[in-house]
Amino acid sequence: MSDDTQDTDTPEQVKMNEELQALLSSIDLSDVKANGIQLQVGGQLLKFGLAEETTTTSEEEIKEDLKTQVNAKFSQIKEAVNVKLFEIKQSIEEGNRENEIRLERALADANERESQAKRKLEDNTLMPDITSRHAKQGLSVVKAHSNDYGSAENSYIWLFSGTYWPKTYNGHPLNERTVKKMVSPIVLEIRTVGDKIESIVVRTAVGFKKFKHYHGYSGSDCWGNWNINNLRWNTPDDVIVIAEKALAVLENINGNSFATRTPTGLPRPSTLAKNLIKGEDGEVVQVPVPDMNVAAARAGVSVQAEFTTNNVWSTTGVTEAVATEAIEGIDDDPFE
């Protein structure tokens, strides 16, 4: 509109024109939105509506969106793989446990079969050839089972009936009255493994309990320098010889190596000392024992490895006359 026109316009027109210009200036084309478009083609009217309004997306935004979607997909795959791996691991562990259970059962069954086979073998083991002659001498034998003394392979328990008959105290003969009161029937339990002597234990004839004496412990007996583990046997006669030697060892009470000073039913050491046989000179009789150190040896047994008749002794060397003369002069009670 020219200045001439403005000069002729009325104030109302000028004001209207200014308001119109301000209105046009306030319009932002980016805010203009169409809800639809109509297009007439021939006899048809086509209407297009607004389905979605989008803005221009940059390349970085596209990459970031793609990365997010890929990571989400990978997370789903990873979770599915972990679930599958857990199921496989659990299945393997269950299978391993089942295999372990089967293996344990198989081992237990094998051990039971082995035990049964050993017991059967023990029952079928040929026993030593014991005759009536051996039985009359007091010898018998039983099989040693594994629950008796450990290993039972080729093992026997020999039982020899004898008499506990101590006759001397520290190599000095005891009077007959004291000796007679100490006499007791016993059974020697001799256990052998192979051809070796494993142990010799003194037991009671009745009840087969541990016999209590001066050199006996709760479950074993002391045999001094006689190393029974070096002994060997081949026939039942060898076992009889060993048993008789054990009885000979028990004939002497060694006061230098008491295991029990006051065994039940036997006199105290002080009583033993009062009842020693004295000779014509009034001195206590000493039984000669070759190669014997009383302080170190038991019952006349030397430190030799083998047990010979020369180092096993008893009171048979004391004559009846000497013993009788000594006994006649004793009036006190031997078990005071």
C-alpha cells in the first residue's frame, strides 16, 4: 500500500492494517498441520488422512536405535542359551549322581561278595592234622576268623590245656605249701599266622577269660626276653613244644618286672619273699640258671633269639629232701 493511500486512509483503517500485519507475522508455517487432503480424480474424490506424524531422523539416531534393538535381541538369545546350558548341566549332574550311586552300589556288592568269598575260603581251609595223641597232650585248634584278631588268612588259634605252677621267686625256690596254693588250671591261647607265632595269651580254663598273674596285662602277657615272634611252627608237635616252654617261663616270678604286683588270688610279693626255701646254712636256696641275668631276663630265659632246653628251667633241680627239710621249719601262713 503506497504512502499516498496511507495518507488518505482513516485512522480506523490504519489501525486495522497494523493489526493484520501483526497477525500475519505471528503465523509459523511449521505449526501448520493438515488433518487430510482431498483429491478429485474424474468422478472420484480421494481423501487422505493423517496416519503418523514424524520428524526428520539423523544417521546417528538410526544407528543408536539399531544398536539398542540388536542388544535387546542378543540379551534374549543369551538368556535362552544360559537356560539351555543350565538344563544340560543339571541333566549331566543328575546323570553323574545316578552313575555314582550305581558305582557305589556295585562296589558295595563287590565288597560283600569278596567278604563272602573270604568267609567261604576260611570255612573251607584245611585244618592242621590234629590226632588223638595231640588231644591227649592238651592241644586243640580252631580257625581264626577275621573278626577275631584282624586278618584271618592262613591263621589258627591253638588251645593248650596246662597248669599255672610258679615254683620260684627271682630264681629262689618257694616252699611247697605256697606253691600248691598258687597252682591253677589254665589254657594257653596261641595264635599263628602262616608259620609264625603271633601271640601267646594265658586264659582261664573255665570261661576262657584273661588269667590274672604277675606278668599279665589286660589283653596280653609279658614273656621277657623270649621273643615269641621269632618262633616258627611246622607241625602240631612244634606248637606243643612252644606251649610247654611258655609254661616253663611262667614257673618263675620275676620280681624285677612285675606287670601286676597283686593279681587276684595270688600272694603279695612280700609274702613270696617270706616263703622262700632255705638251705642247711640258713641261706635262701638259689637255683642255678646258666647265662641268666635276673635283672634283665624273665624266668631264666636268656637274650638268645632261639629258645633251647638249656635256657628254660624249673625247680626240678631242687631235690625233694632239700624242699622237705625247708618246709618242716616253716609255721607261718604263706598267704598272710
